[in-house]
Amino acid sequence: MKTTSKNNITPWVSITLLTALTVALTACVPTTPRLDANFGMAVNVAKAQQTVNPDASLNRNPVKVDGQVGDAMVDNYRESYIAPRPAGATGSGISFGTGNAATSGGVGR
């Protein structure tokens, strides 16, 4: 029968205690102190970069549009809900995957 001596138990106890102490101390450290300080900054910067006139709400002067242009704007607005354009037909000039890399100046020229 094998007996365990005090010398065999001591290294395992010390390793276990050191591991438990290390785990307990790392739980007290904040994991993302720098990230939390800047949380949401990217969204705020993107909004600021996309705003044409940040002081537009302070201008109380009415926008003057003549009758024909105003009528056309209202008609276009109403028609956009009656017969919406298909996806991708926004007229923004941006297309996805419709060009040929050899003719559009891309890789493979």
C-alpha cells in the first residue's frame, strides 16, 4: 500500500492555491477600460461626417418652392408608396457586382 507523505502533498496544494489566487485576482481587473471610455464614438463620428448642415434646425426661415415644383415633389412622394422602385434602382450610381474587372480598371486588366 502506497502512503502519501507531507512532502508529496505540499507542491500540489501550493500550485492549486496559486492558480485559485491568480484566477480570483484577474476577476477584479476591468477587461476593457480604454474601449469602454470610447464606446459609441465611431457612430457619433460617422453621424457628424454625414451631416451636411448641423445647424439646419436653427434656421426657421421657410423653404420657398414654386407651385409646380411643389406639386411634382408631392406627386413623386405619393407614387413612391404606390409603386416603389425595385431594390437596386435607387439612381445613386452605385452598383454591386455588375462590372467586368477587365474593362472597369480593376484587377486583371
